[in-house]
Amino acid sequence: MTQFTKLEASSRAKAGKGAARATRRDGQVPAVIYGAKQEPTLIALDPRLVVREMHKAGWRSRVYDITVDGASSHALMREIQLHPVTDQPIHVDFQRLAAGERMHVEVQIVFTGEDKSPGIKRGGVLNIVRHTVDVSVDPANMPSSFTVDLSQLDIHDNVRWNDLQGTENVTPILQIPNFVIATVAAPSVDEAAEAPAAAAPAKK
């Protein structure tokens, strides 16, 4: 079941650069909700809300319930434009969701159990190949993240797409069967050489 993050917004009457600048002068961030075969909805957001969301992991796959003048829209935050000097948000694009219309989204992978992995305990190094995966999914089944348990991984073991949890009802965009997500690599030669040297008794 898709989880929604609520956002309160106000409506904007005009499009264009001039209207957008006027919105910024009023202390708001101009934004637009497009898609689902509907006319674009022009909105303005509190910049503190935008900054809060963009600093949360996985914001590209988070579904927003945006309320404008009492009407609600479900949408994905597709792009946040930032000021080149201040890095503050200056415009946000949302894509409206429509039931039954599959979407392409980037979903974050959450890694757990790293502290229990026998391979990592023996000096192995976790090599994360993909922090996110692009998938196709119906909005009704939008995952906020995928999770994977590393606790059983030894050196040279790996995690693949089929090992991820939360992938029901989604299809990966990458056309490689059961692709690799992460591996536990052997310790480097220098690290392996240091261990016996440190354990060797001092010569008299």
C-alpha cells in the first residue's frame, strides 16, 4: 500500500518567468503539477517544506498528497531546481499519478545487518554497486524503499535483485537478469599482510 506524504500548497494564477519571480519575492517556491492527461496545476510552496523533503533519503519515490484550495492531488516530486549560488530551491516539478498508469521511479535501497556479516567481521569490504534501482510500478503499489539483509554474507558473497525485500508488483528497468546490488570483497593485500605481522611475537 502506498504511503502518502502530505503537502499544503497555495494556487498560482499565472505561468511564466515574471509570475515565478513574483512568487519568490513573496517568499514562496513556484511549482507545477503536470500529467495524467490533465491541465497543469500551478502552485506555490513554503520553501522550508521543500528543503525538508529534498534532504530526506528517497524523495524521488515518495508519493505526495498535495492539497491546493481544498483539492487533493497525488504526485511524485520529479525535479527540484536550485539557485546556482545559494542552493535554495527555486522551482519544483511534480508529476501527477493516475491509477493503472505505470510510472518509472528511482527507489532507494536500505542495507541492514552489516554489523553482523561474517565476511565484514573478517575484514571484508562492502562494495555497494547500486544505492537505488529504477523500476516501473503502478502508483497504488509505490514502494518507499527496498531493503536487504547483509547479516549472512561472507567474503565473495553478493546481493542480487532477487534478494531485495519490497519488490512485489514492481519491474526493474535494467534488462539484466538478477543483477548485482552489492558484494563483500576480500580485504586488500596490504590489510591482509598487516594482520599476521601485528600478531607475530617480537624477536629477542
